[in-house]
Amino acid sequence: MANIEELKSFATQVRRDIVRQVHKVNSGHPGGSLGCTEFLVALYQEIMDHDPSFNMDGIGEDIFFLSNGHISPVFYSVLARSGYFPVEELGTFRMINSRLQGHPTTHEGLPGVRIASGSLGQGMSVALGAAQAKKLNKDHKLVFTLHGDGELQEGQNWEAIMYAGANGVDNIISTVDVNGQQIDGSTDTVLNMGDLKAKFEAFGWDVLKVAEGNDIEKVIEGLKEAKQHTGKGKPVCVLLTTVMGNGVDFMMGTHEWHGKAPNDEQLESALAQNPETLGDY
């Protein structure tokens, strides 16, 4: 268990990794990655009981599914710095024959990746299968997922959400990154989804809100509370309010950095705002 200052330093290094990965290949998705940094650092460094030696079946450990797979830069950085594969491999992001493709895939055998998640809306369905398998196997560990708020415009999510509530899949904690942005603009402009809390509750979920999703202490508190709600007959949803591009001032709060890489000057500015803490790859 790390202390809060150590976790903050970890998150700062992850932000450096994110912008360096996308800058090198002039492609990738920095905005959502930066916004979800605290969540994934908290999850892998504090919340989940997981084994970096990695077994695809994940028996006897908590497992995680990234549904909004385009935020792979943050996922890869946290996996590497949590011991799943060498940190130096981050330098191969999006390159030909790299295990670190732009959207995570399984056929490269990258430790920590259990599903391909380039096509949005599918992660919940897979995670529910894993959660029910754990129940059948008398495995009392949990399944965690992450979804974008814009991603919830995909209909398959709601089939899965309805299924989870109807079947009392109470060993899953699904977090929604509520940053209010997606590739074409704000979520309210593209397709206003109304009251997400009320929607999940109508489908039989237990819903918690974390209003400060870029405060790692608040994230940890929220996820620990969510764990206390598992095993009580309802799936658990965490609505995590974040800022897209968090930690890099010119990327914050706008959809324009959903899928755009910084140029050399912008990279220099981003790195200056996030000093090296754990050592660059």
C-alpha cells in the first residue's frame, strides 16, 4: 500500500508516459487517458487484489476490463509501472509488430489485457460473463470495468446493464468516466443522456458518485465504498466525474484532445507541468 504522495507521484509519471507515447507516433488518445489517470493508478496500486505475473483466467484475483479501449496509453503505462511488462516497452506504442497497439488486443499476448476493446460498448458484456464465471467457480474476487460516458450511447451497454440488474450480478463494479466530452463535441451536444444515475438505478444497479475524479484520495475513498456495496444482490456503478486532459492545461476540458497528439512545443509544455518522478522509459 502506497501513501497518497507516492500515488500522486506515480500519477504524474503516468501523465508523462501518456503524452510521450502519443507524441512519438503522432497518434493516439491523450485526453481521456489523462482524465482517467487517477482512477487507474488507484485501481492497480491500491484497490485491486491482482497478480502482475498474469494468468488469463484470473482465478483468485480481482480482474479489470477496459471497455473504452482508445485510452490505451494510460492503461499501458499503469500496467507497465505495476509490473506487468517492461516499462521500456512503452516506447513501442502503436508501432508495427508492437504488443502495444492503439487499441488493446489479446493476440499479441500483452500481460494485463484480457479483451480487445477497440469497438466501443462491448466491455460490460464480457465483464458480466467473467463475473458470473467467478460465481460459478466460487471465486469471491471482483470484476472491475471502465467505460466512457459517450460510450454509453452504444446500445449494447444497456442490454448488458439490464441483464446485470435482472440477474443480480453483484460482484462487478463498473465505473463510468463522466467527462462530458466525446470525439465530436460535448456529450450533451452529441446525444444528451440525461440522468445516468437514475437510468442505472432503473435497471436495478446500486449507484455511487465521485464528484472529484481527479483527486486520487477521493477516487480511493469512492472505490473502497463501492467494494462495500458488492455482494448485496445488485451490480455497482460508480459515476466518476473527471476532466478530459487533466494535468495538461491546454488539453483540459475540451474534446479537441480526444484523439490528437501534441507537437514538439506542446509536448515540452506538457512535460514541464508533469515533472519526472519514477524515471522516463
